[in-house]
Amino acid sequence: MFSKTCKYAINAMIYVASLPGGNERSGLKDISKAINSPEAFTAKILQQLVKSDLLHSMKGPNGGFYIHRDTHQIFLSEIVQAIDGDLIFTGCALGLEKCSEDHPCPVHHKFKAVRDHLTGMLMTTSLKDVADSVNVGSSFLKI
Amino acid sequence: MFSKTCKYAINAMIYVASLPGGNERSGLKDISKAINSPEAFTAKILQQLVKSDLLHSMKGPNGGFYIHRDTHQIFLSEIVQAIDGDLIFTGCALGLEKCSEDHPCPVHHKFKAVRDHLTGMLMTTSLKDVADSVNVGSSFLKI
DNA sequence: ATATTAAAGGATATTTTTGTCCTTTATAAA
DNA sequence: TTTATAAAGGACAAAAATATCCTTTAATAT
Ligand code: FES
Ligand code: FES
């Protein structure tokens, strides 16, 4: 469904969003430990997220990553889009070059419903929603 | 969503199912031309489908691939399962080792709904359904 | 029987994804 | 100002997915 990179990205964003105190920073080591991901690879992903402006960073002692925007207004769809692009939102299930009503693949209509369901879910689920569930202990970021 | 291999597999199965006359055989070349896939790679995929008993084959002149079972009773889910396994039906969206209610990831509940939607769609859409739409010209297998 | 056809199978190549390592740059504390 | 810290960046490595090539096997037609 999502690339492994994208899964790490979502988990990392949720972890940072779940930290107490709005603009607390957390470092690469903390993050990759918290989400159980390879450190060096996670570093690359966090860089991508910073470039996409979903995450911000600070170098030096007490540096780390933090979220600038209100997590209530950051949706999972933005993270997925930043990492995996929008093929998941618009691509053809069977690999046709372009998904369209005019030239649909055999599963287009049924698949579109599912894809739109997924898109809707991602576009309406905020980082705050999911981070809260981690904070109250009703959901988990690893194992 | 599906691996490229799986997309080719679904397309190939649809193409064979769409041939007139129940047990008509069609060869590798026809199939890969019809679905616009690399021939040698498609051969491997067809082999997998034969091993999975979704497709049957005959060597020699006038040989080729054909479907034994009633296409009305073959569902897309079987093809996806045969090629991509069942991670798509049961795997965790965020990569937790195991998707479960007891130890859910932060998107578990919302994702489960989407995943079940997809699963339901695949389990209720038969090869006949989609092959018919190709035959009446209302859907397409390539470009 | 022999030749031809077409799938099966094995080995290998290419590309993409995932992952690591090491150096450089920016920031802050001492 | 020096040192420590932590992210950024570049080069490289490993693994997995995708793709090709060539030989072998089975079936048919001549
Ligand atoms: S054309 Fe295939 S999903 Fe729309
Ligand atoms: S635990 Fe992640 S989808 Fe169920």
C-alpha cells in the first residue's frame, strides 16, 4: 500500500507530533528508536520531510526535529504525497498509463470507490488525531 | 497498491477469460501483446498462475494458456493472493509486524475500514464480471 | 520417426528500493 | 574561540523487484 519509506515517514511524524509541549525537539536517535527504524535511513527520510516543509530541524546541541504547523491541520495525505507521490491517489489499479473515466481499466469503477475511500481517510485524518491516540496509550508505534 | 507482477497477472487472467469460447487457448505472445507486458517476464508470471491452479497450460503446437474453472467463480482476490500474498488483506498500514485489535497502530481503525473495502471488492469481483466489460468494449486492458 | 511448436526452467542482468558510512555544515555550550 | 553536538549531504552497498536470455521438456503435425 505505502512504501516502507512512507511508513517510516508517517510513524516519525506521528512520534514527533506526540511529544508533549508543542515545539519540543527530538533527535534522530530518539525518533528511530521510538519507531523502530534504521537510523541512517531514517535520517534521509527526515531530510525529505524537512524539504517538504512538513518537519523542521535545528542543528547543534539540543537540536533535532520539530513540527512548526498546528498538528491539527496536518493530514496524513500530505505525508504520503510528499514521500510516495500521488500515484496512490490517482493511479490505475492495473497499471494503465492514466486512470480515466474515458478509457477505464476493467476494475476502474470498483477500484475508484476504494481508492477514494483511502484518499478521504488520509485527507481527513490529522496528525493530531493519531498522535493523541498514541498519547493516551490506545495505539502503538512499534512491535 | 499491487505489485507490477500482480497487475500483469490480473490483466493476463482477464485477457484469457475474455476470449470467446470457454476453453480457447492463447499463447504467451498473444497475451503479452494484449496486455502490453514484457514477454519473458510475463512467461514467469503465467508459470506462477499455472502453479497456483488459476491457469492451465498446454505445450506444443496450438498449445497455450487457458482457464479451466468457471470464470464466474474465480475472484480477483485469488489472483492477488497467489501473486502478492495476503499482506494486502491483513498487513498493517504502518508496518507493525502484525495488525491486531489488541496492539493497533495509530491508523488501524480507519485503515481497516479501507482495507476491508478493498478486500470485499476483490472477493466479490469475478473474472467474468471484468472480462465481460472488456468484451463489450466498456473497459480496456492497455494504454 | 522427425521436425516444429510452445511452455517450463534455470541462469543472469537491470533497476528500484532500502539501507549504511563517512564527511561537511550549522548551532550552541564551555 | 574552541569544542561538542546534531543535522545535511554525498558516495556507496545490499536486497528486492523487474526483466531478459538460453536450454530443456512436452505436445503436435508431417
Ligand atoms: S483506469 Fe484503472 S483504476 Fe481507473
Ligand atoms: S495495526 Fe496497523 S493497520 Fe492494523
